[in-house]
Amino acid sequence: MREQLKSKGPELLTDLADHVALTLIQSCRLDQEAARQAAQAVAVHMADHWGGQSIYFPMGLARRISERDSLIRQEFTGNNHGDLARKYGVSLQWIYKIVKATDKIGIAS
């Protein structure tokens, strides 16, 4: 796949195509050739759509943090603040804040 896009675009497009193909193979169980063709089409489409622009890809930390906070709330038993703080690598005070915030918006275990 790299060889086919290398001469047609920057390394970012080949990397994008590689990651899309891998994701299609792993998540959608597509065969390698179908995944490669779809990934190449995605890379070409992105080049046509966003070509020439500087694009910033966020790391998705807010989504990951909210998933973590939801897990913390689900595992919270009422008296395991310290255990959860150690398990998730956050402070005891942060566990209290998560429990309070999730209770306020209706996320309960």
C-alpha cells in the first residue's frame, strides 16, 4: 500500500491508509485486499477534501477521561475511594469530585 501512494502523496496519506486498512481488518474483519482498497480510497478522499490545509488531530483525552470517570463511578461502592484512586492513578480528592459530578448528572453505578 505504501508503494502505491508514496509517489502520489505525502507520507501522511500512506500512514493514514495503513491505519485505516489495519482498523478495517481488525474491527470489521475485512480481508486484506478489500481493506487496502477502502483505505486507499479514504486517503485519496481526505487528500481531495482537506488537501493543503493544516489539520490538528486532538488526542481524544476528554473522551478517554469521561470513559474513565464512568468506570470509576460504576466501580464506586461508597467506601472504596482510596482503592479507585490507586487503581486509576488519580488523587483521592479527584475520586470525590468524579463521584459528586457523576451523581449530579445522573451517572450512577
